[in-house]
Amino acid sequence: MMQAVGLAGLLFIVAAWAVNIMRRSPPPPLDLTVLYFLGSVALTVYAAASGDVVFTVLNGVSSVLSLVNIVRALRIKSGR
């Protein structure tokens, strides 16, 4: 039961990130996004080492989506 709650939370958080990117909303500030990316990567490693599948997937997907925002911010900054 608790894993289902965790999976629901994972889906809501990932959906929020995806909706923000699909709407083409401006990415968060680059310094914040880089820090978030680094934190997500570290938490992915920690969750994987702990054997927590829900948080491993959540943080892994958060890492990828924050990397997408880094690329978007760099493209905006370079004028592309």
C-alpha cells in the first residue's frame, strides 16, 4: 500500500516537471537548476544504494528533467 502512495507521489512530481517543460515555461535560474541537478544525482546514488526503488526512479527522472532545464537555460542564454 505504501509503495502505491510513493508511486503516486513520483508520478505527480514527474508530471509537474513535464507539464512545465511542455508549456515552454521559462526554465528556473541556471544556478538553481545546476544545484538541483547535482542534488538529484547525489540523491539518486543514495536511494539506489539504499535499495529504494521509488526514490531512485524519482530522483533519476528529476536529474534528467533538470538537465533538460539546464540545456534550455543555456540555449536561451546563448540566444538560440
